[in-house]
Amino acid sequence: MSSRWLSVVCVALACRSAGNAAPSQTAAAPPSLETPIDRRLAELSRQLASPTVTPLGVARRGYLTRGIGVTTALEVPAGRCLSVVSVASPGVRDLDAHLFDPGGDLLVEDIETDAHPTVQLCASENRRVYHVLEAFEGQGAFAVATFLTDRPGLDAIARAVGGHPGTLGTGGPAGSGLERRLTDLRDGIARRGFTPSGDASRADFEAPGAVRLPLQVTPDRCYTLAALADGDITDADLVLYDPEGQALVRDVRPERDAFAQLCPTTPSTLSVEVRARPGRGLVLVQTYTADAATLGGTNALWLGERLHGQSSTRSPSEAAQSAASALSALGFQPANPRESLHFAPGEVRERSVSVPVRGCTAVSVSSGPNLGRVRVELTTDDGAVVARGSTRDGTSVAVSCGPTAALRAVLVADSGTGPGVLQVFTATTAPGWSSGLEPELLSNVWASLWGVPSGRWREQPPSRLQPSTGGVRRVTLERPAGQCARWTLVAGRGSPWVTLEVRGAQGTAPDRATGEGVATLSRCGREAESVTLEARVEPSERELMLLGWTGPLPDL
């Protein structure tokens, strides 16, 4: 190698020789690599560091452009809570964050119009979640920091970060369906001014029964309580009692979940009674509060007492006559004389009934002002339930169609005491749509048909949606001009999670409804339109029924 090239190499490599050392110099300090985002997170960590909050550091950083999502897998230890705080440079004006479970179900999200979304999740067992960050408006650098906390630590982070963090505190092992229902409820009720008050309380049931929980109330707040059931529990009730034991408000409908509202006039400690049936499972009870003055007080509450019969002023015989007329319109005729019964609280009665080989049998119990609700179930001799009743206008009705010839009607006084009227009706020919349906799906279809008030809505023949790949079915229908259309998607065994979407021909954003075992949507318009209904079910192999009605536009 020539001396010239050797000199170039030595200069490039800063070669030094013992006899020709370079003059000594003081090395310049390297420029700081800390960014405003780093300084902000460092300050937040210093502010929050405490026995209840442990900063875990930055889990992800990078650059976001509008509409591009960044996904980060995170682990939540058993018995702890994880708060995920995202911050961005000034170029990002609106940043959204979501947490999903491994199955793709949304657990919690923060979609406030700010650039510091915070999502929080508590877990009773080790679980993996996926954090998805999206720039809704603008673009720029971002960082995602995580903090491990106990439940009180969630509030500390919420105060430090600001805004309204999305929080889900699970009171124990619960399926994603229950978490999703709790999240949907929180998001919906927030639009009415209510926010969660503390964590959800957990009530475990090994068998049908009731538990009581204390609730401290003050006159400056209004309260909404939700009892969400899981497991084998298909009917939860809520009753709020004052310190003297008087019932203030209740929801005793035959529904899976229950809701109650009140604006108290004095400070006190109420008792919240949660009732659950028919089997094992859990009920999460979540309290939401709103400022009474801002909300508007009692006049702004929208639920009222949900008693299904207890608020009726009609006699049992009047309710029975109304039920007979409604069932006659569905093709049923009386099979036996009416039977008058008197129910004590919680009393159970049984009757043998028969079902025509090619027909159907309907069993109804009508109650009056003092007998709030009588639950009706049709079972085989070995106790297997083939039909559960649905309650409307003070009457519970359960329907079963062949081939089972002999059944037992089980009548349970769920609420109140007093007289009731038992009626049995038969239809000698089952409708064509019922052929081959498994009993629980058939029962749920009849319950949905009976549950729609007569008068306004004109029923369309139910249609069967056969299983398809991925559990998705699509059907195109026409909505008449100047009409409202109502559709109900019904599932059977196990009440799987169903979703119903309706989209117009112009490709507008779809209307969507979800639920366990049933989902209902309505769509109105003065112009006729062609709509596409998309039905989804999990698990995907379950058969579905689609019910439809049309009716006039509501008065505006």
C-alpha cells in the first residue's frame, strides 16, 4: 500500500503513533437525545411514582400518520391493573386508543378528542391484551407508556393525565361477552351524563337466590344501577330498599340484565338486592352517578320502575282476556277453561299440558296489580326446559310445538302475591317456519313474536338463516315508502352472541345491534329503499331466525 493511501486510511481511523501523538483536546458533550415526549413521560412517572403506581417504562414509540394503527401486545398480571398512557407530538391533534382481547373483542377504549388517550384494565388472572393506537387527526411522533397499579391507582393516573380514561375493572373471571356489554353500557350511559362510581361489585351464585349490597347515596347525585348476568343465569332482578325496608325502585322483568335509577331526596345507605335465576353464574353490579342539577333531577330519568305487570291497574281476568285476543291473532284457540290461582311469594305450581303432534301449545298466566310477575316454563318429565315464557302487558306466555306430546308447565311467582289466571291454548297446525327448529330457538322466536306490542306493527313471516362459513349471513330486503321496518335476529341454544347490521343501498354507515341470543333494529324513511341485512353469530355454526315487521312512521 502506498504511503499516500496509508495516510488517508490513518486519518479516517484517527490513527495515533506513540511518537506522533495528536494534541490533547476536551471532547464535546454529545447532544441530548431526550425529546419533549420523553420529558413529558418522565415528569408523569415522577408525579405518579408511589406504592400504588409502578411505572413500567415505554412499551412502544414511533411515528403515526392519520388512519394508520399501531398494535402492541401487553400482559396484565393476575390481581393487578394496567394503565396504558399514550402521548404524541403537537402534530397529532386527536389520538385514540383501544384494548382488545386475543379473540378480537373490544374491551375498553378512549376516543376523547385529545392527544393523550389512556386505557385501563384490571384482571383477576394473567391475561394478554392488544393495545391499538390510531391518529384520528394529524400526524407525528408518539410513545406508549405503561403503569402497573392497584385499583386506587387508576384514579391517580386519571387525575394526572386528564380527560376521561377508558376503564374496565373486572370483578373476577368473566367472558369477553360480559366485558363487552359492560363497556357498551358505560359508553352509552356516558352520553346521558353518567359516569362509573368505583368498580363493579361481583355477586356469585351457586344456585338461584339473592344477595344484598350497600349503596350510600346523597341528594346532590342521581344514580343508575346495572346488574349484568353471566354463566347459566338468564334472569337477573334489581330492587333498591330504603333503611326502613321499603322498596324504592326495581326491575323485575324476565330479562338477563336489570337496571334501576333514582335521585334520592336525603342522604342514606340503601340496600341493593340482586336476584338471579335459574342456575350458577355471576352478576356484576355497576353504579353510575351524575350531578343532579346538571342532569335535571328525577324528571330526566328515563327507565322508571320496570315491573311488567306490578304497575298494571287491570284485573287478572282483564289481562287474561287481552292475552286470549292476542294469541287468537297468532292462530291459537282455548284448549281448557280458564283456571284461577292464588300465588304466595315465590310459590311454584305445576300443571300437565299436551301438545298436538303437528301443532303448538301456548301456556299463559295473567296477573294483576299485586302479583308482579309469574314465570312460565315448559319442561319434559325429566326437567329439561323446552320453552321459556316472555312477559307483556301483565301476561307471561310460553309456546312449544311438537313432537313432544306431554309437557309440564312450571309456574313460579317471582314477584308479589295475589290472584292469577292460567290459560292453555293450542294451534292444531304449526307454522311452516317452525318445522325442524330446535326447541330453544323455537321458544325464543315465539317469545320475540309475543313480546312485540300488537296494533302498530304488522308481522312478516319469520325466515330461517342457514349456517354459513364464518357465521355471516346476508339478505337483501325492501322497506316500503313512508314505513318503518323492524327486524329481530334470534338465536337458540346457549344464547350465543349475535350481531345484526342494516345498510342502505348508498353504502352509508350501517345501523348495528348486538346482544346475547337476540338483536333488534328499526329503520324508518319516507322514501322506499333496498337494504342489506348482515347477521353474525358466535359460534358460527348456530342456526338463526330473522323476524320482521312493518309499521307507520312515528309522529314527529
